[in-house]
Amino acid sequence: MIPKSVISNEILWQILHQPLEGDYGSTDDKNCNLLLNSDYHELMQELTFWHELIHVLQHSYDLPDQDLDPESIAKYYGPALFAFMRRNFHELKWIDHERKSNSESVGSRDETPELV
């Protein structure tokens, strides 16, 4: 279940589900809204949530949004994503719950893979 709101850099963002013509989702940085197209399946809305979250981080932390090499992406977005996950831990518990409930039908998805 997608949370109703999240906090990014101490800014409250409301998550709204509504019909959006031609878009899966968008961010309204003037009103601090993350918009998800309610016409799409819940799974598509969840995937779109994560995509739009990157834009929320861009707006909340004033991060560069173009022409970044992989190291710069990690440099800027790593700390912002870490802070976001710590601040919104309780609102994002649905991730772990869905992972566990889906693991029975998928097989070994519940196991953490070893890094080589």
C-alpha cells in the first residue's frame, strides 16, 4: 500500500491518486504533491511512486537532474535516499510486507542474495 504522504528533507509531500491524462504520474513541486494516475493498476502506481520519488528528492534537496555520471548520481542521490528512507521508515513498511507475502508464490525472493 502506497503511503498517503511522505516527508523529504522535512517537507511534507501528499500522495494523491487521480486520473492524469497521458501520464503515469507527476510531481507538483509548488504544492508538494506526488500524483499517481488512478486509472492504472496498483502495481503500476507502485512503480510510478518510486519514479516520482526521485523527482521529489530532486525538488526537496535541490539536486541536479541532468547530465550526471554514475558516480555523481550516487554522490547526490545516495545521501538523499538514505535520509528519506530513515525519515519515512514506518510509512514504507508496506514494502517488506508485500515482499514477504509475495515470496511464497515466487519462490526464493525472500532470501537475500549474496554479493560477489
